Amino acid sequence: MGKASKDKRDIYYRKAKEEGWRARSAFKLLQIDEEFDIFRGVKRAVDLCAAPGSWSQVLSRKLYVPAKSSTESRDGDLPLIVAIDLQPMAPIDGVIQVQGDITNARTAEVVIKHFDGCKADLVVCDGAPDVTGLHDMDEFVQSQLILAALTIVTHVLRVGGKFVAKIFRGKDTSLLYSQLKLFFPYVTFAKPKSSRNSSIEAFAVCENYSPPEGFNQKDLYHLLEKVGTPCGSDNLDCSSGWLEGANKVYIPFLACGDLNGYDSDRSYPLPSSADGSSYQSLDPVQPPIAPPYKTAIELKKASSHVINCFTPVMISGSRISPGS
Ligand code: SAM
């Protein structure tokens, strides 16, 4: 797809470039904030699976930049934002970057170290594995990423704090909802307008972190497993009805973002000279600095070079070798 055609078909892609966001995902977090006011009072935030960094940019612009430009803020008062990803990211104002794996137990320790023992007010996670297109498989791998994020949450989030995580809607959605409800009294699954209807992604917005009494982080997986069995959790009412256990829940599902705003499933015409505006397709704000596909491209190039050098070529029926 050409640049202009992509600009036409994906209004959020075009807008992201115009507004200086590294990815269109920025709008998803902004629209979640419009609905849930997630940034209110946040002094410490963690962005899990942050590359190429548009959510970190949102955190920086919403929290760090206003505080930095306020004359009252001293350096010690400035919001602290820690971003983690397997991939390296280009720097962002006020964001501490950690290159690491969120499924690794040591990652939480690194975050805590940066917060100097204090806890975070907000943890966001937009993590996604490489999608295979097999929905069950993708949903499973995605749910593992959320559980890894939840593990970090139980170590770094303060009581009363918020957690926002990307989920893939599927047959285990109600189980995930019940698991999150063990730790948060308010859990809503939200679909921002900038997220395409055709995509199974949605976002779990979890408010007022309240771990069960006497909760020990070591018991997390045991506790979550119990929710997976009928009537496994005391928090769920399993007394009647045809649905059992984790399935016996109603999930609050909310569309968010201005209803009159842009629709991510629609094509919008490009500005034309007839409107008095001239259209020029912009380059992406910040291409990934070391994307995972880079090695694949290099390997492919190298192998095609090898093929070019050593494969005999047929010209007009006669067999010749390159270089001959
Ligand atoms: N929120 C980002 C933004 O706005 O720019 C986009 C995130 S992108 C959809 C998903 C990211 O998850 C990728 O950068 C990928 O490297 C990261 N990721 C996947 N598995 C991870 C893991 N186990 N640990 C850390 N990052 C991971």
C-alpha cells in the first residue's frame, strides 16, 4: 500500500504523523483517558511493552511536560515514567527506558529500583506478541503477556492505583475478567474508537487496586488458577444460574472516544487543493530503531546474495555461471 493510500484508509495513521506520535496507538490511550480520566493525580507511571513509544509519548506529554514547564515544579517533584520493551526505543522527554522482558521476574525489581522503593500510580501495558492469525493461539499468548503484566502490577502498583492492559477478546475473556476482578473492584473492557472493529483487541481498564487481604505475590498463579475452576473464587457468586464459575459474570464493555470523532474503519479523503489546503504525505515520526524483522531482512538479503553468486543462470538456453 502506498503512503498516500494508507493515509486515506487510516485516518489515525495520518493524524499520528501530523501530531507527532510515533504510532497510531497513541489515540487509543488518549481516548481511554477521555473516558476514565486515568492520568489524574499520577506521579509515577510504568509503560510495559512500550516500543516504538507512542504511549510513552502520551505519558510524557500528559504528565512530564506540563510539570516540567510549571514554574512551581522542582526536579524532585517531576513525574517519573519508566518504559519497558524487548526492543530499544529512541529517547522521549522524561521517560526512563529499560530494555527487558516483562515475563522475566527481575523486570519488576528494575522498575522498583527506579522508583526508589515507592510504588506506581498507573501501569499500562499495550503488549502484543507477533500475531499468527490463529485466534485461539493469539489470545492465549496475549493472555500470558497480561498475566506477566499483572505479576509486575502486584509488585509495583500502589493500593488504589490503575492498570490498563490490551486484551484479545475471545472465549477466555470472562475468565480474564474474573481474574482481574480479584485485584480490582472496577474492571471495564473498553474499545476506543481508534481501534478497528475488525480487530479483536480491546483494553481492560482496572481501577482502585485492592489485592485480597493477606495476599502474597508468590501465590498469584495459584489464586488465578482457582478462578479457572467453578466456584473457585470467593469473590464470585456461584449459587445459581446456568453459567458457572468464571463464566458467571457480566463484563462491562464500553466504546470510548468521541462518537462524532474519526472512525478507524472508514476511509477519509485526503485534503485537496480545492479545499485550499495542499496535501503532502509525511514520513513516520520515529521508525523503530531495531525492529525484530531487521535481522530477517538482513538474512534474506544475505541468502539472496548467496543465491545470486552461486546459482547458475540460464540465458537463451545455455547454462552460464554469474561472473562468467
Ligand atoms: N504501546 C506501544 C506504542 O504505543 O508505541 C506499542 C506496543 S506494540 C503494539 C507491542 C510491543 O510489545 C512490541 O514493541 C513488543 O516488542 C512488545 N513485547 C512483546 N512481548 C514482550 C515482552 N515479553 N516483554 C517486553 N515487551 C514485549
